[in-house]
Amino acid sequence: MENKSSKDPLHGITLQKIVEQLVQYYGFDTLGELIKIKCFNENPSVKSSLTFLRKTDWARKKVEELYVNTLPKL
């Protein structure tokens, strides 16, 4: 039986892990500049960011795109 791995770089990675790694790499200040959303600019926290991103598809897509583009640097 062949072992087929997913070509999707987001496969198996939770939104929480994505946000935590981006915050660790960029910090909330830079994230707020790269993606202009309130949860990164005003009283930022991982918890508040996750709450917002789970409800807002367009913002989640931007965060996921940034994560995929940042992967080679992580």
C-alpha cells in the first residue's frame, strides 16, 4: 500500500498553531501591519484572534496565505 501525503501545506495544522507560529515569527505589531484586522492591532491575543478568524472567512484566508508564504522561513 502506498503512503500518499497531502500536497496541501495546511493539511493537519490547526488555526491555533498557525496563529501561534505567525505571532512567534512576526509579533502582533508586524502582523497588524501585514494584515489590517482589528484583532491584531487592538489588545491583541491569540484567543481573540482565533475567535475572530473562526467567524470571518476572508480574514482567515489572509492569515492562511501569509502562513503558507512564511513557511519556508519557519
